[in-house]
Amino acid sequence: MTNYQLSDVLEYRARSHINIYDSPKCDRLATQAALGRHLRALNQSLNNVNLDTTAVMVRLCEDDYPGWLDLRDIELLDATQTVYHPLVLSEVQIKEKLPIAINFTREAMHQSNYYLWGGTVGPNYDCSGLMQAAFVAAGIWLPRDAYQQEAFTKPVSNINDLEPGDLVFFGTSEKATHVGLYLGDNRYIHSSGKAQGRNGIGIDVVSEDGDKVSQDYYRQLRGYGKVVASYQSSC
């Protein structure tokens, strides 16, 4: 059996991309830990490890996201003495870096890809995973999920006030369930699913006059947000 000796007082660094799951069954992706990401094991799951256990609960340091790590992937972790420290960026610094995030999404769109629930490392992303990866490419951390990203951003009240690099949120009246990156000229880029979207990364318009995909999302439009800071982890 794999050696599952993780400590809840040490921080670990991924030396490969690692899948993180939403339950100890490890049958549904929650997110992914890219090469170099930091994580900690959660004490309560370590206390419950036994011969029948196949996973341990962890928390990713950069965005505080919890999930389950397959015990077979522990060999892809290295204990590190260099703990994660979030970078503090000003709103001006954020704005200067936004072209990098925009270019990331455009380049990702031109790679062969499909929508992957929980995907954050490419080439296959979910909606918020693409946003997180794009901003990370610019040195900016966002929370993981669309509703968390919405809460993290500064609201923009009117589409006429949007600037390239702002986020566009969709969902229900209760919660954001989808997010895209505004490009200008009423266009946004996003990774959308097969049932309603394009099964991958594409560009749509914030308008009731677009094609069917744009129209479907427009009916779920919740609002807009501006990224003004990099997420400050509690890790």
C-alpha cells in the first residue's frame, strides 16, 4: 500500500499536476493542483486514516480550496520548508497585468480543448478554472469557484463601465454558477459546457442578439466584477 504519512504541521509542494477530488471516493474532480502548488493535509482526515482509506483531505494554500487527495498521489508531493506567502498587489499593479491574463485565455482557446469540470491546469478547463489559471499566469490569485470569484471582485454596475480583464458572472438569482473574462466590445471569453455552451473555450457576446449560446447565457447574466487584489490565503 502507498505510504500515506502526511503531517498536518508541514506544507507540501506538488512536483507534478495532481487531481483533487470532491469526496474520498476520488471519482469526481473538484480542482487540480498544478506543478509547484502548495497544500496542507487536514488533521481530521489524517486521524481517520485506516487500511480501508483511499484518500486524505487537503487544503490548497494559494486559494484555501479543500478537497480529497488520492493516497496514490502522495508520492507526487515533497515536504517544503519554504511555505507559501501570498503576494500583495495594488489595484494599479493588477491593472497592468491584465493583458497577460487576456492573452492566456486567447492562447488557451487556440489549443485543442474541451470543458472539464474541475479543470484548472489545461488544456481542459471549467469556467472558473480558466479564470483562475489566466490570472495566475499574470501573478494574480483568484478564489477557485465562480461564486467565490464574484464575491471577491469589486462590483461594476453597468456594462458601459466594463474594461478588458473584468469578469462577467452568470447563474441564478441566488448564486453565480458561471464566469467569463471581458474582452471589450461586449465580448467575453469563457469555457462552457457541452449541454449549454461550446464544450470548451470560446468567445460570446453580452447581448440578447447573439447566437444561441450567447442568448442562453445572457438570460442568466448576474453582473460584473473588477479584480482589484490578489487573493490573500490563510495558509
